[in-house]
Amino acid sequence: MSARSPRPSRIITTLLAAGAIAITAGCSGGIAGGNDPGESGAAPEGPIALGMLAPFSGSESAFGVYMQQGAELAIQEINADGGVLGQELELVVEDDACDATTSVAAANKLVTEGIVASVGGYCSGATLPTLPIFDQAGIPMVIPAANSNDLPDAGLPGVFLINGTGTQQAQSAVQYAQQEGATTVAVIDDATSYSADLAEAFVEQADAAGVEVAFEATVTPGENDYASVATQLAQAAPDLVYWTGYYQEGALINRQSVDAGFEGIFMVADGSIDASFAEITGEGYIENVVGTFTQTPDMLVGAESWIADYEELAGAAPGPYSTQAYDAVRIVAQAMEDAGSTEFDAVVTALEGLEDFETFAGPLTFTEDHTRESGGFVIVSIDPESGQFVLKDDLQG
């Protein structure tokens, strides 16, 4: 078990400095390729370019595809309805591989390609170092998936989150633990910004709720054997453990902890909600697994038409974060229309002024720190027939 990661304030300071260096060193004229916040312009000439950073390689690449297709569907619908400010939208995507170094280079590339807003961001650790790049280029960000509290804590004016924050997700996890009568809980993270932030929020809220935190651990992602932490977890014997990392490691930890004798609930966070979890953890190891997640289209009443449209576009069923990416495009488009401009300050003001904008996660109004007022998290479990996560409890009583 290793020590906790640095406090968010130190993380942010380091990342902002790294981002500023990357802008200077990345490529000549990088900032000039974006939308200068000092310009007064309405829409730029030609299509209005929206940028998306997402993982299109590596272990999380499936989510990048879901996000891209969701965004493309929104753009297709908006363009069919006349576009934005009389011009069509287009999506420019770059692979961040859920890697901080890769994301910095990819963000600089999007700036040079002339995007006027960003609708990407899946891994918080890869999204954080891009914040100062887009900020200095005058590019507002509506982030569909990444939800570490470190993102709004950066205090940058153009950063907006439409996924619930780590604090809100932790609230749902603690609420479910209490519903299940858990008196002792544990938490395991992978030291990434998203995972460590969520773990910290869970511990704080469990303590405040009078639920004993019996065990905490941090693991190194990418390993094949977590038997040591699994054995420690089984020995601590909490009623519920919350894994706040991604599905590859979570699935292995679940299997190995059950083999070591753990008999409690294995709860996973939204980074682990994928059918691959069931494949990796294996048959006979999914009965104890639940997760915290925002609802996907298949969980929503009346989403059949949207699903059909997505399948026609993508040739496959929608997956996690396809709806959030779809909504991110719609939110940016509405803000530009309301502002009558793609200029940074005008769009930011319009985003701040959105009130009860309809999204898949419910009506959206941004708080003062540019997060959504309600997280919209539910509890999901694994369907033994398909291996997919399905709705278990909407936490509405």
C-alpha cells in the first residue's frame, strides 16, 4: 500500500506550468491557430470546428469511439437543422491515449487546426494538462466524461463539466453502502487524478456518515497481479470495497480478492463500467459487483429513437459516454447561438447562463464552479447473460 497522491493544489500548479511550457515549445504559432479571446468575431469563415481529445488507442480506446460517434450524431442533427450561426459544425478528433504527455501534444495540434471549442476529455489525468493550453488559446471546454475535482479546482474560466464530479459520485457510493447496511468499507485507487480524487472524496464522506473506513490502498496500474492488495482486502473483511480506477485492474482485483476470501460487495466507479470487466474478471466472479454510473441510453425510457439513430450512424450500439459527448456538442452549439458568436468570453457567458438545458442526465444548470448541480449517478450491476452493466438502483428511494 503506497502513500496518497499529492494534494490537488500542487497537482494543478505543476500541470499549469507544464501546459504553459508545452504551448511555447509545441509548435510555432500554436496559439494563433485558435480563437483569440480578444477577437470580437461572430462565427469564423467556413465550418465551425469543435475539437475532441479522447482515447483512440490503448486500453480505453473503446470509449473514444463511443464519444466520437455521439458527438458526430449531434453534429449531424444540428447541421441538418441549419447549423450554428448559419454555418455547419465539424468535429476534429485527436488521440490522447489517456496519457498526459500525449494529450499535451494533441491539444496543441487541435489549437493549430483552428478549433473554437473543445468537447473532449475522458481520462482526467490526460485532460488536466490540456486546460492551460486551451485557456491561453481562448478555447472554451465542455468536458463530457472526465470528472476529477481537480478540473474545476484549476479555476479557469472556460472549463465546464457535464459529468457529475468525483464528490457527487462518492455521495452515491456512500448512499448505496448505507442502504446495504455496510458498517465498514474500503477503498482502492490507482493514483491517477480521477481515481485518487474519487477515493479521497469517498473516504471523507464515509467518515462524515459514520461509516468506518477499514482499509485504504493504492495500486500501480498496468500490472497483472494484485494478489498482495487482494489478500490485505480479504483480511480486512469490509462489507464493501470501492475501486475507483479503470476496468482492467479492477476486474483482476475483484477476481483475486474473491479468491483470497473477500465476501463483501465489490463496487466500481464509472471508469470501470464496460462489458470488458465481466470478460476479464471471469464467470462466477460478477455476482458481487456493482458500480456507480450515469445512465446510458439503454437504461432510459424513450431513448429508442436516439439509439436507432446512433446505430445507423455508427453501425454499432452506443456505449458509455456516447450520450455525454452528444450533449457536450449540443451545449456548445446552444451557447454559441445564445452568444451570437464563437468568441471566448461571449461563449463562456452563455454557458454560465444556461438554465435547465435538457440532457440525458437531466436538466443542466452550471454551478459557480462550472460543474452541474446534480450528478445523476445511479447504481448498476452486471447482467450475467450479456456481461453488460445494467441499471440496478436509481437511488431515488
